[in-house]
Amino acid sequence: MHITLVRHGETEWNRTGRAQGHQPIPLNETGCKQAAKVAERLANETFDLVWSSDLQRAYETIEPWAQITQSHVVQRQDLRERSFGDWEGDNYHDVLSRLAQRAIETGKHESEIRPPNGESYADVCLRLQPLVEEIRSQDGRLLIVSHGGTLGCLMASLFRANHQTAMAFRFRNAAVAEIMQRPNGDFALERYNDVSHL
């Protein structure tokens, strides 16, 4: 099993530092250019399965490649970004500060803290567990287009790490990562946060 991961291209909310969560924010001009570069990079690659978050910014990132290669993209709700609930649209650094403060107040790890009506990293990892099991049962080549936090949770789960580890991964917009499955079934990181195509 070979897995290629792609984070969505830039949006205006990325550029201005706002927490997007489940909001249907489209790519901005830079993001559209990044999507074209992703299409160029993957133009000669073939995949047995292509999955995308159903949020607009993720699907728009892979759509140019899908059109070039005439490939079918399955949009999946379970690949959505972490929900920031009532804090969606707020300054992202302010959101992180509030989460850190609540972690201190409750004595919990930040990965377990939920925004009001939102999700924690632990929640996202739990949401992804059926998908992770589905991946483990697959063969061939898989392309996944999603969001930074979700991809971090996915990688941590594939590497049999916990939700705290998910916070260690960072993806730039339109970055690519590659994961290979070893003969024993474990996964190894071959490429990470690669933006050489941009």
C-alpha cells in the first residue's frame, strides 16, 4: 500500500489567519494556482482510490488533477477538518490560546480540549478510526486530499500513535506527503510536507 496525502490549497481564511473548521471556504487565487501545481505534480501518477474531504477547499484542490486524468474522486465527510464549533471564523492564534488556557484550567492535554460545540484532536482521531481500518484492508495506491489537522490525526493513527502525537504534524497548503506500508503491515513515512512543486 502506497498512500499520497495532500493538504488543500490556500484560502482567504488561511491567508488572514482565521479558523476554518467545517466552513465551506473556497480556494483563493493563490490556492487555485497551487491546485494547478498539484495537478502537474501528480499528472503522471495513477491511483486505485482517490478520496477527498467533502469541504469545498479540499475538492477544489484535487479537481484540476481529476479533470486532467479523468479520475473519479470520492468525497468523504469523515475527512473533514476538525470542527472549531462556535469559534469558527475567529483568529486562529486566539483559538489556540483559548484551547491552551482551557487545557491548563482542566489539567488535560490540549489534544483533548474541545471548542464550544466543536471537536478535539482526540475526537477527530476517533472519527477517523473506521477510515483507518478501511485503509489497512486496502492494497495498491491511495490518494487522500484533506486538511492539516485531519491529516495529522490520520498519520498518527496509521503509525499507531495517540492523539497527542497528531499535534506534532504540520502541513503547508498544497503540501504532499507519502506513506508506504511495510511487509509487516506497519506504515513508514517516505516524504513529508513537500512543497517543491509550488
